[in-house]
Amino acid sequence: MADRKQDLLGRLTDLSEEAIQRLAEAPGADRVVQALKGLGERVDELQRRTKGFEELQTRLTALEKKVESLSKSASSARRATKSGPSKKA
């Protein structure tokens, strides 16, 4: 049983190596490889930019909460001033 599995793995290895060689010899294969390498660099750059956006989103959320709390306190202060005693001359 172990010999049979080993034989199967050996055959799969040979077939995959042969397939890779055929792909490498195919016309335009070098362009595909270069495009894939460039894709990796682009994905890395996108990850760096996305991390920056996450930080900005966190800061924006905190600022929105501060503005909301300030606007609530300002509106309650205006209400208190309007409902307070008025001075008549």
C-alpha cells in the first residue's frame, strides 16, 4: 500500500514538473510571470494604503463623537438660556 502511494506521488510530481516546463516554454509566459510579480507588489502597496485608511476611519469616528457631544451640550446651553428669566427695562 505504501509503495502504491509513493508511486502515485512520484507520478504526480513528474506530471506537475512537466506541466510547469510546458508553461514556461509557452509563448508569452514571461509576460505572465512579470505581471504576476507586479501584482504582488501592487497588493502590498494596497495593503499599506488600506491600513492608512483604517487609521483615518478610527480618527474620524472619534472626531464625529466629539462633535456630536459638543453640539448636544451647546444646544442644551441655548435652551437653558432661552428658558431662564428675561430682563425687562
